[in-house]
Amino acid sequence: MFLFSQWLSDCAFTVYRVILALYTTAYTVVGVIKRQKTNGVKWLLYLTYWSYTFVNLHFIVSAVIVTYYYFSNRRSIETSEEEEEEEEEEEEDEEEDNVRVMITSRPPLACKASWVIYDIAANIAFPVTVMYWTEVHVPGHPYDSVTFNAHALNSVVIVLDTMISCIRVKLLHIIYPIIFMCIYLIFTLIYWACGGTDSQNRPYIYSVLDYSDHPIRAAVIIILFVCVGNVVSQLILFGLYQLRLWLKQTCRCTRFATI
């Protein structure tokens, strides 16, 4: 469920997870350094960086979990081979199947935590991408690779991971990104009430969340983001999940039909 891929071998999937963890971590570090120079500590105010932190955290945690279970499984197989060499192939298959069944039926606590992190990272990524390119970005204004990565490739890697991994998507798990968004919105309200400003000393973090001059517009944006954006995002993820299952079933039926 969490530790394997429908398309890649366990070894290839482990390498894939590690590469994405290194990639997102590298861009997180570069982004922090660059934004620290231009915005100071106020880069912490923006939803983009809250969201990408969860994307990065998702790939780090999943890479650690997958790597741990991959090498643990290899060690158990090697031990079994040494004890009974004559039943090598049969015991390998049985060992791997047992591990997969155990993890699928009763995922460990670390996998459950990784699942929640994925739910938040994946759901928030799409609204962040849409909101940035429709409300924040000025057409014709240049942008760097850090901005493009955080506001466009963030959704790309989520789609890629959803289609490659075996992680499940449940509609009811929308509660986790909603809680996350409520926490962020409460933070923006408290920050505004305390007289906080953005990196250009304007009395808001985002112009669409201008609680002073446009409170009604800000309220509408909040409702749209939580009640529409999060819901649509979760439906997209669920659709990708169902598409992945359908593709796998189709490929399996096609393979059996050719045998």
C-alpha cells in the first residue's frame, strides 16, 4: 500500500523515492536561502512555503520508510536463503508476500503518519498552483526556477507520485488538508490583528486576504479555497487514484489475455 509501486520494482521505487526526497530538499534549501535574502524571515508568512514544506516532508518521510523496509526485507530474505538454500525461490516469494500483506492490512504508525502528510501535501499543492498563476503572478513578469518549482512543479511531482506509488486516496481524508488550511487562515487573522505586514510592509500577507480594506472579499476567498478548492483538489486526487487502479487492472487483463 505505502511501500511499493504498481509499476516499478521495489529497488527502482526506493531509488525513485530517494531522488525525489533529495530534489525537493535541495529546492527547499535554495528557496529558503534566496527568500531569506529578499524577504527576510517574512518568507515564512506565505502559504506556498507552508505547502512546499509538506511536499518536501512527504518525500523525505516516505523515502526513509521505503528504504528501511526495502533493506529489512532484503536482510530477511538473505537470512532465509542461508538457512534453507534448497527452497530459495519459494521462500523469497512467500517472504515478500507476507511483508506486503502485513503492511497492506495493518500499516505501521510511521506509514499512517506518512499517509496524513501526503494527504495535506497533495491536496494543498493544486490550489496553491492555481491561486498563484491566477491571482498572484503578474503576466509577463519574470520568475526564477525556485518560483516555478514551488508553484508549478509542486503539483507535477504530486501527480507523478500518486500515479507511481501504491498509496490510497480516500475522499474522507479531506479533513486533514481542511484542518491545515484552517490553521493557516487563523494564523493570517492573528498576524493581521497584531499589525503584521508583508515583505513590502503592506497590511496583509496576500492582497486577496486584505482583512482591513476588503474583508468581504477575503471571506469569500477563504470560503472558496476551503469549500471549493480543497474539495476539487481531493476529487482530482481520487480520480488519479481510480485511474491508476484502472490502468493496472487493464494492463493485468491484457497480459493474461496474451499468455
